Amino acid sequence: MDQAGLMACLNLGMLDIHSVYGEDAQTLLIVAVNDGAIDAVRFLLNQDVDIQYQDRNGQSALMYAAIAGHHDIVALLLKAGAEINLCNRFGQNALMLASSLGRLQVVQLLLKHCSSQNSSWFYWIFSKVRRWFGQANSLSIHHQDEHGQTAVMLAAKSGHLAVMCLLEEFGARLDENDLYQENLLFIALRSNQQIVVEYLLKRGMPQMPNVDGMTPVMLAVLLDYQDLLWLLLHFSGDVHALDVQGHSALKLAVEKDHFECARMLVHCGADVRSVLGSGSITYRMIHMLLFRCVKDGYWDLCFEHKQHVAPQSPLHLLLELASHLHELDRHFNQQFNQHDFEMTLGQLSDLLQKMQPADYKPIQRHIRMYLLKMGHIDAMRYSVAYEQFLKVLIYPKGRCLDLKLSQFYLFSPKREIIPDDVFRMVALKLPIKSLYNLQIALGVQH
């Protein structure tokens, strides 16, 4: 029924203004509020209807006006004495309902109404009397519903940042937790509210775990919210934390096969050793984790899961390379044997010639480390195997020069005179002191 029809029925006395209608047992006042019929609402208020009546869902006329965003009707009901502290069967009042739906004007009206009441001496005495008789003053902006959530939490859950800021201006706290010990960041994260999450992180909100020990990083992984996970990690999210069941964020990502989340966690330093042997794991996931193991030098773990990698694939060749480097490490830690050392270097050189430079990039820092170690052993520095190994690294596939490794070759006592163009390429990358030493070492004028 439209407003004109409702007004006509009321004027003719065809409707009982004190009766309830429908399955939810709503009064005519609630029906008029839902329809946005402000003239009918004004007429009914003049007829002395029960303005505080709550239907079967526990909702009053003011609550329905707040839900619909009829700010003019909200102002009319407040002026007529509507109770702002009434709660529905979920423990939510009009302010909370308006906040959850982003009704900014309604929220502003309700907050100003509360503040104007709180500023009067009459209301101060009235609130003291109510507390004396055990009646809580629910006009507090910190009122919680059955889940322990406040108005600002409900606004964050729905992504209404403007409402959140308005509530904070009127004293709402952003550091409160709900019944599950989840703060505002957790609540916004569950609803994938990226703008709110970013706002809270920039405000310095801590990434605290909930009652189950789950951190925001773990929640983002479980829900596969990749953009939010990146935000959390950017603001120092903990990748090493464990929940009450002993699960890390990376373990959850592996179990759910959330590859991009796992990749971000590994990039930020998550420990891959704890997840490689856990349950079923997809092919692409184990490849990514093994690449990280190679890069971090977890040789034993690489060899243990080598059977999961296709033969002659780039990762398989990389694991073979890691195996030979591991053999070099064993030679360093045991009594030096030049014959075994040169044999291992020869195998490394043959393997590197089969690979593209990009394929062994994850292990390059380990190669440099071993080159430095070998450079301090005179018997190795003058060996043919060492020279050949350096050449393969500096001139991979005969196409380009590895400038980061070139210094090892240029300062090698046993080396061929390199072409002018190669020398210039190296010289441009070397500091002046190294360039001077290079000229002396080469014994040539360029």
C-alpha cells in the first residue's frame, strides 16, 4: 500500500491503529516506516500509538527506519521519544543496524541524539537512577551484540569506512575484541574488506591471534585472499606463527593448495622444511618449495624429495647441481683431495653447459661462496678444472658474460687474454681500485 492509500484508510478509520498485522506481528507504525510514508508516521504518532513496540524479531519502528535509511523518519521518531537503546533478538540496536548497512546520515543523527542527551543534566541524573535500579544504559557506543560485536565492528565487517571514522569521532574504540578474541582487523579480513584492512594496518593495528591461535595471515591464506595477504605481509605479518594445532600459515596454504599464497609466504621467509613431508602435496607446490630449498641451501631436503621431479627438467638439473655443490662442501669439510675435487668440478662444468643461465640463478650465491673458498686454495687456483669451471660460468652458452662471476676469472693466475670488448664490459662494472689491480694482473695495456 502506498502512502496515499494508507493515509486514506487511516482517515476513514478502516484500520485499527493498535492492531498488529502479518507474520511478524507488525503495527501500522512499523508498516508506515517500512514504506517510508512520513505523513502516515506523523499521523500515527499524533494518535498516541506505542512507539516502543517490538515485533516478533524484536525490532522497533526506529530500527526499521534505521535499516531503510529513512533519516527524516528517524529524526521524527527520535523527537517523539523513540528509545534508541532497544535491541532486537540478535542484541543489536538501531545504531548497530544503521552502521552495518552504511546508513551514514542515520548514524550521524543517532550519535548526535545520544551526545545531546548525554550533555544534559537531566539525562545525567536519569542515567544514574537507571543504574541504581540495575538497568544498564545501552546508549553506549560500545554496546555489543550476541557475538560481542560493536557498531564499529559491524561497520568494518560491511566495509563502511566513513561510518567507522564517524563512530570513532564519537568515542568508538578500534582496539576492542569480540567474543572470539578477534579484533577489528580480523573482522574486516573475514569479509574481504581490503580498504578497511589497509586503513587499520596504516593506523598500526596489531596482527593479534584469535582464541584458536589463528593469525590474520593464516586467515588470509585459508580464504585465499591474495591481495589481503600481500598487505598483511607488507605490514610485517608473522609467517612463522603457529595456531593451537601447530599449523603454520605455509602448512595451511599447502594443505589447501593455495599456490600464490604459499609463494608469497615462501618469498617472505616461511620455513619450507616443515611442510615438504606433510600429507598430499601437488606437483607445482612441491616444485616451488624445492626451488626455495635449493636457494636456501637445504641440500638434504632437496635430495630427499628429488623423486617428485621430472627427469631432465630445469628443476631436476638444478637439484643435480645442488648435489655436486653438496659434494664440494663435503670435500671442504674433509681432508682435501685434489683428484676428487677436480672430478666434482668437471661434473659441475658439464652440468652447467646443459643449463640456461636463468636455471641456476637460485643457486648462484652458493656457487660464488664455493668459488671464494677454492680461490684460497693454491692447488685449486692453478688447476685446469677450476679454470674450465670459471669459463663456463663467465661465458654461459657462449652468448653473454656473467659480470658478477667475471672477477674470479680475471684475477685467476692461469687465464687466457680476454678480448677488448669483454674487458670493457667488465671494467665498467668494477670499482677503480679493482680495475687498477685488473690491469696489473693481466699485464696488458687496454
